[in-house]
Amino acid sequence: MKATVTGGPSLEDRVREALELIRPAIQMDGGDIRLESVRDGRVTVSLLGTCETCPLTPVTLRHGVERLLKERVPEVTEVVAIEA
């Protein structure tokens, strides 16, 4: 399922733009986030730096990253993190 508007930004570009909105908050705590892939509404990211060992990473992922992405990019259905 390709969700692009003719002449508009691609789904991946819109996900990247949305991630840039949350990146400063993650970086303030010594972490970072990297987009790995976007497939069929599923966004895969790597959480880096202090996020790799932080016990609150699942909360950040669900209530921060996933919530923001779903609000900004309605095609997003799920956000999962992989180990970097």
C-alpha cells in the first residue's frame, strides 16, 4: 500500500518530518532516534544513545513517538523499535 499524494511528499518523507519534531526532546536526554523503514503503515526505528538502556524507552516509544506519528501521519498504524 503506497500512500502518496501525487506531487506531495512521500509517506516516508512525512514520517521523517514528524520524527524531527520529537527528536529534540529525545536528544535533550542524551538519546536519538533513527528511521529504519516504513512499510504498510508500520514504522521501524532505532533508539540510540541513552535510549538504548533506558527503562522508559517503551513509554517514550508508545506515548511519545507513536502518538505523534499517528497524529501527523494517519497512515501510520504501528511504531516498533529495533536494537541498533
